[in-house]
Amino acid sequence: MGKYQLIYFNVRGRGEAIRTLLKDNGIDYEEINCGNNWQKEWKPQMQFGQTPALRDNDFLLVQSNAILRHLARKHGLYGDTEEEAALIDMINDGVEDLRSKYVNLIYRNYENGKDEYIADLPNQLQPFEKLLSSNGADRSGCCVGTKRSFADYNLSDLLDVHVVLAPKCLEDFPTLKAYYQQYLARPGILEYRETEAFKQRPINGNGKQ
Ligand code: 0HH
């Protein structure tokens, strides 16, 4: 098997959960920055005209959640039973719902919408707190079962960007806070966050965060 290639802009954005999954699981990959010649070279190659994209030998896959699921199937990050896989999907869909709102705020309504977004954030985070506390995720670091899944990388990244947007947003959510701290303390994540590549990569493409 050749090395995976992750084709994306030099931002965290929708690429970061994929990057952290790869890094934390010691999966070798090459990072390709499509930002230099996006319109002419890269965009026409992409099935939906967007990235992130993952090249897996001759197979080119786009859509960030499809990429996470593909890697999860191949590397044992999709739970142990069908029920666990369904719950992992459910949580990942919840992550996608909140990420869509976040992306809309960042790219379309930051100045006018930020205060209202932050005021409503507890309502958005509460379902995750409830789901994770029922799974003891503050101790296990896993949102489903006792094994990490792709949804953990996506949810942890979602918390990561929200802590930047609203630094106190996890204060009233002890399970989410402990779960996020466990994520940050993982050796693979710690090592990755020490790299210049991580430190210099903006969260979003327009400088807002
Ligand atoms: N549903 C898709 C998914 O989940 C959505 C992907 C998407 O929105 O994968 N892709 C955007 C890039 S994410 C895209 O391809 C936002 C990052 C913007 C970075 C801008 C450049 C920054 C340079 C430092 N957009 C390009 C396009 O639509 O033409």
C-alpha cells in the first residue's frame, strides 16, 4: 500500500480531524497543499469541486466525513459492533450539524452573529455532554464504547475550535471538559501540536476564529 495523500488548504478547517486521526494512529501520509493552484489545477479534479481529498493509491475520495469513515473502516476506528458503529455515526452527524453552524458563522456572519452564537452554544453542547457522560467518556476518552473512533477525532477538533471562539464554553460541561483534556494529553496529539506545521496553520481560511 502506498502512502496516503491528504490534499487540502493550509488551514485546520475540515482537514484537521483527518490529520489528527492519521497522526494519533501513526498512519503515514503526505500533506499536499492545494492552495497554490486551486482554481486551475485542483478544483476541476475534485468530484464536488472542493477539498479535503484523500488519495488512497488510485482511489480519490472527497467529503471530509466520507474520508473519516473510510480511514476508520480500514484502521479499526469504527467501534466493535453494529450498534457501536451506528452510535459513532450518530455522534459524528451531530458534530457535522454544529460544524456547519460554525462554518456559517466564520465565513458568513462573524461580526453580526458571534455574540448570539456564543450565547446559544450551551444548548448545542448539552446533547454531547449527556451522550458522553452516559458513556463515561471523561474517564475513557471515547464517545462510544471503550475504543477511540473517528467521531472522537471529529468531536475533539470541534471542541478545539470552539474553545478558541469561546474560551469558557466547556466550563459548565465537566464530561466534555475532561474528555477534551484527555484528547490534548494523548502522546500522538501532544507531539503533533508541538510541530511548526500545526502551530503555523490557521484555523480558518479568512483569519477569523
Ligand atoms: N462537504 C464538504 C466536506 O465536508 C465541504 C468541503 C469544503 O467546504 O468536505 N471545502 C472548502 C474548503 S474548507 C473548499 O474546497 C474551507 C477552507 C478555506 C481555505 C481557503 C484558503 C486558505 C488559504 C490559507 N473550498 C474551495 C471551493 O469551494 O472552491
